Amino acid sequence: MQQVQHTVQTHGYGLARKHTYDWVVLILLAAVVVVLHYAPPFNRFVGKDIMTDIRYPVKQSTVPAWAVPVISMLCPVLVFIALYVARRDVYDLHHATLGVIFAVMITAAFTDVIKNAVGRPRPDFFWRCFPDGRQVYDQVTGGVICHGKKGFLTDGRKSFPSGHTSWSFAGFGFLSLYLSGKIQAFDRKGHVAKLCIVILPLLLASLVGISRIDNYRHHWEDVFVGGLIGYIVAVLCYLHFFPPPYHHQGWGPYAYFHMLEELEAANSNNAQNQQPAGEHHIGLTGQHHNGRSRNDLESGTV
């Protein structure tokens, strides 16, 4: 049986059209993330005693803000494209890309909502508030009266949770699950090399989170919760499009197997309709065809 490939040219348009509403929702979700990013945070009370613990120096970010979308979305998508070139499976490419972007966007919206609602000062808030070191407090409440740059000061109240970390764990967490399914890391054969491949994306996401603590942009609790949010959303989004990595069909998306089942059912119906009465050799050929189709399905060569 000739190997069937499902490429962008042959199936891409129909697949994208079928998921038009998903892409529209994704665009709207991205717009919501932009609005939330510029929304003012809760103006939490900050007194003189609190300022003692948030007096760390202002440092340049090791991972700049513009690099976060590259790390969380573009890097995984490049891996998806590389595997598409090797396997020519547009179903896998489309659903993996849609899934990882959804994971990151949902995480971003969730993170920004919490950031704005909590309004926790960053570890370097003192120098954002008093850039010249001259401290000014309200004589009645004892609250800070900041005279730093407004934009920099507003960002200083968005410490919890860490957006860099949540985005990174959403993107790399999805990639880790994706790779574990592709290489069948949990096939119970005990190949440690597969486990190293699965852990590598999570390690990279962890390094992003650690850099936020080293740069005094976040407290450790901010990074921990941010990573937890990102990974939980990544798992939910991955399982929406793919079987669990330990499943025997974990190497492909649900849509791919549904398509093969529909194709097999259609071929079976056509064979039955074309089979003349009293002739059995066509039926045997159909059984042989279906048997090979099922074997190809399980091996992932269709």
C-alpha cells in the first residue's frame, strides 16, 4: 500500500477552515492579553517596614521581555515544523501549533489577571519608588509617596506571579509533553536517553524562572506559582489535542486518528457497495487493505 501523506498543500486549507473559529478565538485572546498587560495593577499599601525587604538593586533582565514569546512559542513551533518536514503530517503540525499558542495565551491572560489583582511589589520596588534614595512617606498612614517614573513604578507592582516563568513553562511544558509522546518516552522500556529529552525543555523553562530571581525582578514564590500555572495550562491544552504521552497512540493528535477512522470506514463502505454477489475475492482484498491500514495507523506511517 502506497504511503499517504497529509501535507499543507493537500489538507492544510481544509484543516485551517475547519478550525477557523479556534483561530478567531485565539486572536481575540491575544488582544485580551495586550489589554491586560497595560491595565493598572492594584495599588497595594506599602509602608516603611515593608520597604526594608524590597530594597534589592535594579538590574537588567537576563531574558528581555521581547524574548519571552520567542522562547515560549516560536521555539516549540520550530520543532513542530522540523517534524512536519520529516513526517509530512499537517494534522500534527496544525494541532501542535494551535495547542502551544493557546497554552501560552491562556497562561498569559491568567497571569496578568492575577498580577493586576494582587499588585505585589517587586524585590527592587524601593529604587523604583525612590530612584534618588530620598524616602518620602505619608505622615498619617506611613505609606510610600513615590516619585519614580510612572511606567517603571507601575510595572514594579506586578511581581506575583512571574510572567516570564509562566509563559516559559506553558510553551516548554507543552513541548516536553509533545516530545514525550513522539518518542514514546513512557513505553516502559527504560530508555533514560528519552527521559533526558523530555526533561530538557523543562530545564530551560526553569532557568528562565531562576533568572528572574537573580535579576531581583521576582520573589521565589512568584516564580514557583508562575511555573505551576504555566505547566498546568500546558497539560490541559496538550490533552485537548493529543492522547496522554504514555498512550500507545500518544505520538499523534486525536484529529489524525479520527481522520483515518473515517477514511477506513469510507473505503470499507465503497468496497461493500462494489462487491458483486457470489464473489468473495474482493472482500478478501478489502480485508487485506484494512489490515494494512490498521497496521500503518498503529505504526504512524500513514
